[in-house]
Amino acid sequence: DQLQASGGGLVRPGGSLGLSCAASGFTFRTYAVGWYRQAPGKERELVARVTSGGGINYADSVRGRFTISRDNVKNTVSLQMTGLKPEDTAVYYCNGRSANYVINYWGKGTLVTVSS
């Protein structure tokens, strides 16, 4: 597996949680990396992405609450989530996309449950 995600779990509304994804087997620094999520009965959606040049975009639903970062030395991408809401409950997937958009790597997913 090229991407190994960790850090999911159960958190109360308003709480915080961090996800981390370790990459191997490809030239990490040249890839855009990010996080997607898929809630039950819904399509997978982009949560946040950081490009090889450091450009970042967020889904409107998480902007201001989530922070994505990458470490090109450790080959990791992290997602810090604050102010969590029940609607953030989903399986979160780490993604790596090549600069020419041809290659997409996916991690196995980690479940985040926001519930009281």
C-alpha cells in the first residue's frame, strides 16, 4: 500500500481529531495529496488537498475548521479537524494524485464518528 492512514475514532460534537497518512513507494513531493471522505449513502467528496507547490483548497463545509499540512521529508499528510459536527461522520481516505492527473493512490480509509 502506498498510503497508510491513521487517527480515526469517536469524538463528541465540538471536539477535535487529527488524521495522518504516511506515503511510500512514489515521489511524494511531486504529488498533490489530500483527504476525501464518504458518509453512508453519499458519494466520496474532497475534504482538503495540498498541491506539490503548497497550494491548498478546502471543501466549503470544512473551511475554517480543518487544516491540512504536508511534510515532504517525512512523506506524510495530516488533517487537523476542530469544531467537529455530526455531519463530519464519514470514512476518511488519504489520496495522492500525480501532477499529470494520471495516477491516483488511495489509502484504505479511517472512520471518524462524531456523536454524543
